[in-house]
Amino acid sequence: MASSMSLTHFKPKVMPVLVAVNAKGYVTKVLPSTQLSPRLQRLLTENLNEWIAKPAMTKGHAVGSQVIVNVALRAEPRKDGNYDVKFAYVSMLPSPYGAAAHWVWKDGDQLALVSDSDMGLRQRMWRPRPMPPPRVDWRPRMVETMRPANSPSAPRPAPPSHR
């Protein structure tokens, strides 16, 4: 397994898909994080082609791009008892890699996007930014030690007696 990867926690009912779009605005690669049946793969590709109308632009020029599109499978009941199935757009993230990549499950609940081009030379991690831990500081903050000028001063403790 390659050591260069991009980690994200997998949200149930949402499937990340790596999508490459060429400079003409055509979807050239669809790599879902979960293997799909050929029919669902075609449906996903059709839905992505409907959503993506033009290429990414850089300084006024069309360029090829790669993004991670989070999708959800939606099933709507019909009057005859069957269902209409389609993929629904959830969100989009920039891809951390510009080259070939593949999906790998890590620790059961994390999905890793692994670059094929790093060949184990370096490791790049991509995660949603965690919340910082609460500040633990043994020193009082300056704001806590100051009081407004118009407030009465607190009584000072008596100095220890030396006998």
C-alpha cells in the first residue's frame, strides 16, 4: 500500500467520488469510494455530467481539474410501486492530488484518498480541521487579573506572621 494518503471520516449515506474534468468541461474520470454495479456507475456518471457544465477557469483560461464530490443516493417512489433512483449532490471539496489516486479504507471508519504517484516517498494527510483542544493554562490570563478602575478593591489577605 502506498504511504501517501488523504484521510477523511466517512459519513454514512454520503459517498465521496473523485471526479476529473478536462479543459473542455467533460468528465473524464469518476472514481467512487465504494465499488458500484455497472448500472449505478453509469447513473453516477450521467448525474455528474448533468451537474458539471463547464471546466474550471484559471486567469481566464479553461483548465483541467480534479475534485471530490460527495453524493447521496436518492430513491423516490412512483405510483406503480417502483422507484426512481438518482444521485443527489451533497458537497464538493478540492482534491489534494492532481495525479492518479485511489480510495482505501483505514481503521474501519476513515476513508483515505491515496496518491499513486508518490511511491511512498512522503506522506500527506488530508483531514477536516479538528477543533482545538480547550486551553489549559496554569497562569491566570491578564484579563482575569485586572479590574475596572471604578470597582472597589478587594481586601488583601493578611501577611503571614513570623514567630
